[in-house]
Amino acid sequence: MLYGDLGASRLGVVTWNDMARLFTRLGLPSSCWATLVSMADGLWQDCFIKWFAGFVGAHISGLSPNTVLTILVAVYFFAHYFFSK
């Protein structure tokens, strides 16, 4: 763990504690951060992320790079919109 913390500080990587402090500075309750993390963890543990990546990957394999890039940008946008609602 020590090496990970040292590497993160040297590379300027944002840690969980940095994000919690940011939420506090913005006036948001710390439970808001905990809720976001637990939702993401739930999606990961339920294998939704793996299923979604496999689903999208199966449908874009064999397409041209420009088409793949366009589709991935659209998927990224709509996935963020879907989870924000």
C-alpha cells in the first residue's frame, strides 16, 4: 500500500480521500461520495460492466476504426446520460 501511495503522489493521481475532500469543499455531504462509490461497486460486482463491455465489443468488432470511434463516443455519452437519470 505504501508504494501505491508514493506512486500516486508522484504521478499526481487523485485518491479516494482527495475526492472526498473535494465533495466536502463543494458543500456536498460525504454520503454523496459514498453513494456514488457503492453504486459503481454494485455494478461491478453484479458483472454489469463486464456484460456491457462484452455486448458493445461484440457489436463493434470488425467495423472500421472511424466507425468504432464514433460508436464508442456515442455509447460513452448515452451511458453517462442513462446513469445520471
